[in-house]
Amino acid sequence: MKHIRRTKIAAALLALLMLLPLLAGCAEGNPGAADTDKTDDAPVSDNTPSAEAVPETEEDPLDPAVLYDGLPADGYGGYDFLMLIRQNARWIADMAADELNGEAINDAIYRRNSMVSEKFDVTIRYEESSNYNYETDAMTSIRAGDDAYDLVIPHGRASFLYANQMLCLDWNTALPYVSLDSPWWSQDARNSFSILGKLFVMNGDISYNSLGSADVMLFNKQLMTDLGLPFPYETVREGAWTYDLWTTQVEGAAADLNGDGRIEEEHDRLGYVTQKWVGPMEAFATSGLRVLSKDEDDVPYLSFYNEKTVAVFERYFTLIDSDAAYVDTADVSYSSGFINVFEEARALFTDMNMTDVITLRTMEADFGVIPWPKYDEASEYCTNVDAGTNLFLVPITASDPARTSAILEALCRIGSRLVLPAYYEVTLQSKASRDNESADMLDIIKSALIFDLGYYNSDLSGAFNNEFVDFVGSSNRDITSWYEKNAKAVTKTLEKNIAKYRD
């Protein structure tokens, strides 16, 4: 059964108390450094007002003149703007809230939608799809030529089933009010998802779940202290948080707690626990590898396999096959197997989607949140965004693409100023990561989000879209033979699907 919800117009706009600075790069700069241009003995003119006498004026991040600059001044006569969203509370909460309830994220979403509704004289509604996860419900109406939905928000991978069948409008050409150059739209998603200059699927600060689906690493603070290790925050800031350093700490943390001569996840202490849809994907992505890359003509090509891929594979699987690590092989992304080990303070490290960190809020031991380690010190931090996240597409049947684009742009602009700070500051800092320094780490994580086209677009990448997952729980460790077995078929499928974008 499908359900429809209607947003309510808020009586007044929210006064935002905190605004995060726009993120410009990966862990560069020193925002906490003192101003070295000022000295205690510098002369001060009697005619110069003191700093205390000059009040600083802060820009209102929700100033309508800024929020709606360049967008249409006129409204749309009470138009019903309908979104199709997966039948899952996590994904619905990303875009809709029925009422104010005192929860920071809910209230930020509610107010954002209310502001857009009031500005453009529209009612923002949503309809649940038939499935909580992977579905393509809107295809039938689009193929029939029906203008049923203004916006479709499917599973990340499902979105490309629409795109590869040319059922979406091109964000580059058909949506005039979307300012893709602006920082509130993901530049990595934009560059990665484009094929031959056509961009059918997009992401950005319109969705807090693009950050929530980022894979992050957690460490147990007490175990760090017991092992004589410093918390890795400063190491991360210095760019020295590398895979080799992390591996050394993982291996050094394992211990036979019950003295039976074996190290097992049920009873003993491990250095690292993970789940097959997280750790192996991160091992690939954080090494700077991509399943698909693009040439100078924006044509995707298979870049999965090379010497670095083999090296990354071998060092990661050597670790997880050792006594120091455990990988949960269940298909459910967050089954209790590996989570319990970390909750019981029997693992130094684990990794998971950022949104799932809040499930550990009742954990007794303190923990910190950091990015996954870099490939080496010369590399950049990279953070894989789980393909289950919401992606956004506009059906080719949209009757007024300009109207849709104005609403999308406003939702994304306000999302960056209102929703992301609420998610960032309140949910993670005060409820989950438990310290201010972990919140500082989120700056680095957010600036490093990546969207690998081959990981998302399984029609193009075939057997390689899951990267290393097929090897978890298998006795097979010959990645070269696996690649050679599948490369010809994947290349043929890739070329066949790219041909659709040439027409």
C-alpha cells in the first residue's frame, strides 16, 4: 500500500545558530592557528575603536535574498510537487517530515520544505515506492508518458537503471535553475556520473544521507589508552593516518582473552571488525582506485584492475584473513555479528555508514570517529559513499523542468545551510561521536566523499561493481584470474551501454 504525506507550512523561519564553513579541500590548512600579524606591543591609535567596540556582523545563512538569488520570483499556484521515495524510514526522513517534533534533523527537514513551499507556492508531497530498498516503480509511468512524479529518489544503483534507459532529464542542459558549479552540489558525483556529457543522476546537500552513507572508521578510546596508543586525531590532521600505520595498530591489538590458544570473535579481542559491504569496499575506494574512469571525451573505461589493485587486495585480505580481524559475511549490512564485538569493547577498530554510528549511543565505552586511513602519506583521504544512498533524477516526462529545477536548487541550498549543520553538529557531535575532535574529523570525511561510477552503475561495470566483496568468505584469493575471467564480458557490456548515450 502506498502512502502520501503532505508537508505543513511553518509559521516562521528558523533562526540558525550555527553554520559550518563550506568545505574546500581535504584536511588542508590550519583554521586554529593564531593571527601572527598582531603583536602585544603594537601601537594602537587613540582614534581607532577597540575590537570590542566594533560588533561583528554575521551573514544570515537563511537570508531570502541569498537563498533565492537567481531563482524565479513568482510562485507556481499551489502546485503539488510529488516525490517518489523508497518505502524506508531512513530514506524518507532524508526528504520529508510531517511535523515539528523537537528532533533536530526532522525539524530542519520540515522547515526547509516549508520554506520552499512558501517561497514557490507549492505543496511538497511524497509517495512511497513498493519496496524498502531496490525498486524501479516509476519506470512504468515514465514509459507510458505520464507526468506522475516530479522527482524520483531511488536506491543509488537503481537510479542508473533509469539513466541507462534514457528515462531521465539531463541535469547539464534541461534543469536551468540548478547551479551545478555551486559547492552544495557534489562535484565528485557530477564528474563521476556524467557520461559523454550527459548527467542523468545527481547528489549533493539536498540529501544529508549522502554524508550519512559515508563509510567511517571508529576506534575504542579505552583500548587505545590501554595499548599505549595516542588517539589518531592529530595523525589524521597531519595527513599521516595511513593504511600501514593502521594495520600495525590492528595487529598489535589482538589478544587471546580466554587463554585457549586461539583468537576468536566470540570470546577474544580483535584489532578490527567489519562487514562485507563496508570494509572491502573501503579498502578499494580509499586507495584511490575506481572501477570505472573516464577519458578526455567523458567516455567511461574499465580501470578496476592494475598493479595497485592487486597490491591493495593482497594487503587487505592478508589482514582480514589473520587472527587480528573479523569480517561478517551476512548479507544484512549491519547484523549483530561484528557490531557486538565492538560494543563489548573487544575490538579496537570498526567501520560503518556514518548514520549507523548513532546506533552505538548506548555503548558504555567511549569511541571516536575518524576517516578510513589513506593509501600512503602522499595520497588524499577518500571516503566511499555507500551505493544504497539516495540519488536524484528527474523523469523525462516532467511537464515543467524549469519549475522542478528551481525547487531542487532551493532544497539543496537550504539543505547546505540548515539540514547539514543540524545533522553534522547535533546528531553526530552530541549524540554519537561523543567528543569535539570527532566532529572535527567530519570536516575531512565530508570533503573526501567519492562516488565511483562503476560502483553505482552496475549495468556498465558488471561483475566488478562490488569490487572485493565476492572474495569475502571465499577460499579463492586469485584476483587476477577472476579479473581475466570476467573482463571480456564486462567490456562488451560496457560498450553496449555507452552506445545508448551516443544516440
